[in-house]
Amino acid sequence: MTLDRVEALSLLDEATKNGCRLASACRELGLHPRTVQRWRQPSAATEDRRRGPTKAPSHQLTAEERRHVVEVATSVEFRNVSPKQIVPKLADRGVYLASESTIYRILWAEKQLQHRERSKAPTGRRRRYRPPPQPSRRPWLFSPTIPHRLPDGYRNWPDTRTSAW
């Protein structure tokens, strides 16, 4: 159990020992009483009780078929071609290994998607150094955030509130 659950259960035990009903104590913690009952079951010690599939799908490729797909994809003819192009080329010959998405999944699991050729794998390139931007050495003559101030004597000329320019 997580520490939050343990702490919540201890708080609930203390509240019920002092005479509070479980439902009202659970309401204060934002829990449902059924959740607390489920947490207190002996089988609740494990975190995840989902069962998942009990057996492998019947149409799953065998290890031999997966190995054959990898061999074909890394062969001289197909090593520089994506699975999107491998499947149609094999279909033209009347050969079906697996679907395009299955070939992608198999190559991804074998870490063969990025580079299947015999040549050296590409390396990352260093970026050109760019110095950080420097503040301008010229003082700003006008800033849109600071209101412009007219010299004394020109306060309302031209009337800036009504003029079009």
C-alpha cells in the first residue's frame, strides 16, 4: 500500500474509535466508504490487480517468423528501404511476410528502424555557436510602454485625444 493510503486508513481508524461514523469521516477525506472497504481487504496488498491477457494471441508471429522478417528487412535489397516500401515490393513477387505496421513494430523492438545499412550510423552534428544577444548600445528614443510627453506649452496641441494622426 502507498503511504497516502496507510495514512488515510489510520486517520479513519482514529476517527471511528472516537465515535465518528465511517461515512462522515470518509466525506471529510474526500473518499467513498466502499473505497476504504476495498483497501482493507487482504488482497489489496498488491498495487495493481488487473489481470491482463492470460495467453498470447493465436495470430502472433513466432520467434522464427520474427527472425525471418528481420533478416529480410536487413538484407542487401531492403536495408535502405522503409517497411512502407518493403511490403509492396514483396507483394509484387507474391510474398507476404507481415503487415506494414507489424514490420515496423518488429524493427522497432530490434532497434533496427533508424539504421540498417552496413555503413557507420550517422552521428549528431554540433550546432554552430551563436553568442547570446547583447542589449542595444543606443538609448531608446521612444518606447511604446512609456507614454510620450509633450514639452510644456504644447499640452493640448494638437488635441491628441481627438486628432486622427
